[in-house]
Amino acid sequence: MSRFVLVHGAWHGAWCWSRLAPLLEGMGHEVVAFDLPGHGDDATDVHDVSLQAYTDRIVRELDRSEEPAVLVAHSMGGVPATQAAGARPEAVAKLVYLTAFLLREGQTLLDVAGADEEALVIPNLEFTEDQSAATVKEEVIREAFYADLSEEDFRWATERLVPQAAAPFATPVRIPEGFARVPKAYVECARDRAISLPVHLALHSSAGVGEVVTLETDHSPFLSAPEALARELDRLAR
């Protein structure tokens, strides 16, 4: 069985894996989920949040075990996961991009997301006065992230979202040489409005991804289709 390390995306926290983690554990896997700096229960000030701080947090988790992990990164989490996997290739059995940003050297998340004409997130950001953090306009959150959730589950999720530090979005990714040695898979979501399907294709088609899986879900299959996602992750781990 495998050790899964789960990395959440922007605005979210470790709480978003609460439905998926028990399913993977029931399959015999070990599951580790944690808050990136400034997310969930982590009290890091938004002005101190950076792409490197995210990366360092993932590396610390990879270093906690001698067993190589299946590193699963959602959405924005794909950016620091790329850097972390490149820094610790021996610690990653497989890197699974879950509807995530798989960037090339020197790209920023904004480079890709800002050019995604079908996505809803970037055009609907509301920044703080000092531009240090952003939230997504309330009226598009459901369609962007949670289109397949019930009203009750939608409220539960939105109550846990936090302001997202802007710095990680605008920082160019730096990819260590070790990244090329890491086996990679990509899970795209057909009804995603945070990252559109054509952009998914552009991200994984030229990045050395060994396997691509398509789920018929919104941007958050860990909540909307956890059983289907667990089955695919179990299969990819094996």
C-alpha cells in the first residue's frame, strides 16, 4: 500500500480532503493532509505567504518518511508540488496533478490562468486594498469550484475558504533537475470552470505525463465524487 501526501489548492485547506482521506485509508493506504501556510488552521500572516513557503512545507512532509509518497496536488497546489518533487525526487513515487497547474520553468500561475478564457476565477477576483490577497466573488464560487455539490455541502465548503495570498500566483516556478525523474499523472475534470478542459490538455500534453484520467466532475472531485477519485488514485498508486 502507498503513502499519500495531499496538497490542497488556493483558498482551501486540509479540510477539503475530509471525504477522500477515509476512503483511501479504507483501501489500506496511509494518508497525510496538512494546511499550507496561511490556509486552514495555519496562522501565517498573508504577507508572509510565498511560493517558497508552500514548497518548503511540502518538502518537510515528504522528509517525514523514508517511504516515497504518492504526492497529490490540487489546482494551485500543483505549482509548489512541482518545486517540492523536483527538490526531493527520491521521495516521490508518483506526482498526481489533480486538475492542477503543471507549469513550465519560469511560468507563473497567472500566466496560464489569465489566458484561460473559459475559466471563471481570475476575472472574478477581489483584491484587498494593498493587493496582498484575493477572494473570489461570491456569485461565481459555486460554478467555479462546487457545481456538483448539494446546497448544504456548498455552504459547508464556502464557510471554510480563506483569503488567498497573491504572491504565489505571480511568482515564476523554478523546477529543479530532479523533476524530470518523477513519474507523473494528471486527473482532469470535464466540467471544471476553474481550469478549463482545453487548458488541462495544454498543461499535460507536453509535460512528460505518463497517464491522464478524466473525471466527469466539477473542480472539486474530492467533495463531489470522492469514491470515483479514490478508485483512480488507488489505481494510479498501484
